Amino acid sequence: MKLSILGARVIDPSSGLDQTTDLHLEAGKIVAIGAAPGGFNAVTTIDAKGLVAAPGLVDLSVALREPGYSRKGSIASETRAAAAGGVTSLCCPPRTKPVLDTSAVAELILDRAREAGNSKVFPIGALSKGLEGEQLAELIALRDAGCVAFGNGLEGFRSTRTLCRALEYAATFDLTVIFHSQDRDLAEGGLAHEGATASFLGLPGIPESAETVALARDLLLVEQSGVRAHFSQLTSARGVELIAQAQARGLPVTADVALYQLILTDEALIDFSSLYHVQPPLRSRADRDALREAVKSGVVQAISSHHQPHERDAKLAPFGATEPGISSVELLLPLALTLVQDGLLDLPTLLARLSAGPAAALRLPAGKLAAGGAADLVLFDPASSTVAGERWLSKGENCPFLGHSLPGAVRYTLVDGHISYQG
């Protein structure tokens, strides 16, 4: 189908384009930016005056919950929610049941994502069999089945020697490894950032050193092995300082932060609301401010939702007995726009951290607008607002932002030129 988007402010961070112009789409591709090519007659047009057209957002961590956890979410429901948040490409972590450590599970996920057609899904394979941290998973078979990177989540490896061998093997085949750096012993039993708030509430703490001790070790192993590494869910000021030092030494290291870590601090736990129970935990105001600066400078090049939908019962127990995680992917763009509203980032920089930055981190074919490229884009109205939860598509309602009025509203999300969401 031939489609023209007329009069939008087109922002493409990867090329530096920022101007009011037209986009012309055909057969799932962008055929022209600006004037329509000769003989092009649009079947459908979208009047985009007042709207911003940007590359579809790229989210590096969206738990789809399928297979195995259908009470929490499904590939269809969570990719639909992602499209509502402006996301056209997403990575799903390997914690499924069975674990994403075989090509059969990867193929199942990809088949169901294609059937749903809401957004493109790029699986993250398990680095170890069963995520048990003992034996290496079949990484090459997983790569050939469509996995774009490999990680072990917060579970980690039982032996540093085994982890080192895994990284050396991954480096041999130029595979990307995703680290969630948290020392298991230092974090064991913890529920909140170790600080004044946790002490006041009587909650067992997780010290900043749980992140930095593991991060320092992981960076040394990256340097020794030469593996391409991405550090996910950074939470601390000292953590981003270590990443900046590694980048300055020329290590092939990228990083992301959960969007909610840029907005919330551990002070949100003051009423014991389980909606703020996340792992790694919300940290101090100083940590949040350092994360914001790292995003602004580009040390952290990707902002992700780290979407974890849960059924209602998972959040109804006392704080310590609830399951950690926030459902937020369908609010990714409006929530992120609060960073522009607060004056932290300008709009092109924010869009870079939501599209080109994460795409480059995992070498995904996404995150840019270019003639001949895939027509994956989001159209949003920066002058309107979104009432969070007014149209809720995720199966998980475990979101502390429900009922809030957020800046901006997604009007269209297009995947390969097909409208997958219209608001």
C-alpha cells in the first residue's frame, strides 16, 4: 500500500534530520523523505501537521511472559502494549518457561510475534543452560534461530572461571553478551536500596556495592576476553562512573537504564506500595541524578522500559512477598517525554536514546528513518497528553503511573508501513 505522511516534524537522530517535511511509504519501506518520487500516488494519506514523526522506538527489555507465564502476559498482549507506547522493535529476555535456551523456544517466540504483527521481536538467548550459570547454552544454534544477544539476567554464574570461558567463547563468534551486574551474596535477601529510607521502613537493604563489585569484575572480564558487552539496568552513580571509565579505555561497552530509574527514587517506597518493588532496587536521589547525567552525556546510550507485567495477585502480598517489576512499555514515550518537560533532554536527544542508541548497542536493524529502509516509525502529538491507563492493553496492571497525566500522545505506530496502533 502506498501511504504518505504529510507535514510532520521529522526527527531522525541517526542522520541529524529535524525538519518539517513529508514521508512516503510503499511495500513496507520508506521510498522518499520530502518530495514524492515520480509516479507515486498515495492510496492513503495522514495529515501530520503538528505531529512529530520519529523512528519507531527500540526497547531492549520487554518481558513478553510467553511461553510459560500466560497469567502475566502473552506475546500478543505485550507487543500490542508496546505498539501503544511507540515501540516498533523490542528485545525479550530469556526468562520464560521453558527458558529461552534452545532454538525451538526462540522459533516459537518469533513465529507468534509475526502472527501478532504488532512489533518486531528480537529474542535474547540464555547464556547458560536453564539460566543456572553452570553450562554454556548452545549459543550458535540460538544465534542462527534469531537471538541477537545473550545474557543470564540477575542470576549470574556460579563460577567466575565458567563466566570467563563463556565470554571468551562469545568473543570468538562476535556475539554480544548482556550483563545485569549484581553480586548475589551482597544482594541476598534485600528489598530496597540500603540507605535512610530502608532503615526508616525496616526493609533489608541492597547496597550500591552489590552493583559496583559485580560491575568491576565484569568489566575486567570483558577487557580480558574482548567480548562485546552491554550492561543493562544500571542503578548507581558509581556504576555509571565505572562504565564511563571503561568506555574511555576503549572497551566495547554500552549501557542502558530503566526509564523508571530516571524518574523514581527509593523515597517512593515510603508507603510500602508493592508497585515500587523492583530489582535492582530504586536508589537514592543522587544516584538518579547521576543516571540522568549519564543519559544526557551519552555514557548511557539507551533508555528501556524493563517492562515486567504481573497478574494482580503478584502485587497483593506484603511488600517483601510480592514479585518485583513494573508494567510500563505502553507508556514508554509519554513517560520519557517528562524528561524533556523537565528540561533534562531536548527532544532529538531523547529520541536518540529511545531509538538509534539502543539499536546500535545490540546492532539491530532498527532505529532510523532513511529512504530504502524499513517503514518503522511513530507519530506523536507533543502538545497533547496521555492519561495513563485510560486505554490499557498490557495484561499487567502493576504500574505506579496509572491515572497520571503524561506529556505527549502516540497517534500512530507503523511497522513495515502497516499501522499497528492508532490512538
